Amino acid sequence: MTNSQKTFMRQAIDLAKNGMLAGNGGPFGCVIVKDGAIIGQGSNMVLRTNDPTAHAEVVAIREACKNLNHFQLEGCEVYTSCEPCPMCLGAIFWARPAKVYYACTKEDAADAGFDDEFIYQEIEITPEKRQIPMIALMREESLKAFELWKEKGDKTLY
Ligand SMILES: [Zn+2]
């Protein structure tokens, strides 16, 4: 662990503590670093913004991508105070940073009442059998959007 890694992670942990104490949401913080500088940061804002997707990593990714004016976090490092939940893990893979550092584990989070294990289990279950049933409808009609995408000449691939 380098001193700068320690500094960035400590900043993520401070965001976690301060955001929670301010009533913004759970005790989670995240900073995103590119070329040694912070380009995005966030704490959990679920309670403050009534947004169930406003996890620290998502808040930080949105800010970093806005600052980069790009939808990818190429060459970036993510420092998060806790191992990402499945939603944030997905967001991180879509954003494609180079590396993720995390402090607490998901077991630590579960111990504090933030258990995301059920989501990992739900992923394995057939969609219609999930606790929130997912029912397939109108596939043929919806496939037309994919056909248009495939034919689109000037598309940006991501
Ligand atoms: Zn999350």
C-alpha cells in the first residue's frame, strides 16, 4: 500500500462517515482517481435524494464521467470504503476503470445491516421465479429496436 493509496482510501472512508452523520444515507464513500487526482467522489445519498440507486460508487461514477465528459473510466482507480454491492459491481464493469480498491468486505456490511447476499442469490434464479417476478412480454416487437441498432451506421460502440 502506497501513501497515496492510503490517502485516497481515507478520503473514501471520511465520505462514508460524514455522509452518514449528515443523514444522507448509509456509511459508504467512494473516490475515483485518474493520474493521481480525484475526478469524482460521493457518499451514499439514498435517504437524502430518495434514490435507491444513489450508492456511493454510482454517485462517484456519475461525477467522474461528467468531469471526463466520457462514459468510460479508462485508466481510473476506484477507492470505495466497502466492497461493492451487485448493482455497483455492475456499474463498475460498465464504466471499466482499471482497478478497484475496497476497505470493508461485504460480510462487514452485512454485519451492519446492509446484506446484499440475497441479490447474488436472485441472479441465479430463473427470472419468473425471483422474489420480484420478471415476466417476458412482446419480444418480437422489441427486437425491432435491436435490428435498428444493428443497422445504425453512425453508432458509438461501448
Ligand atoms: Zn452499491
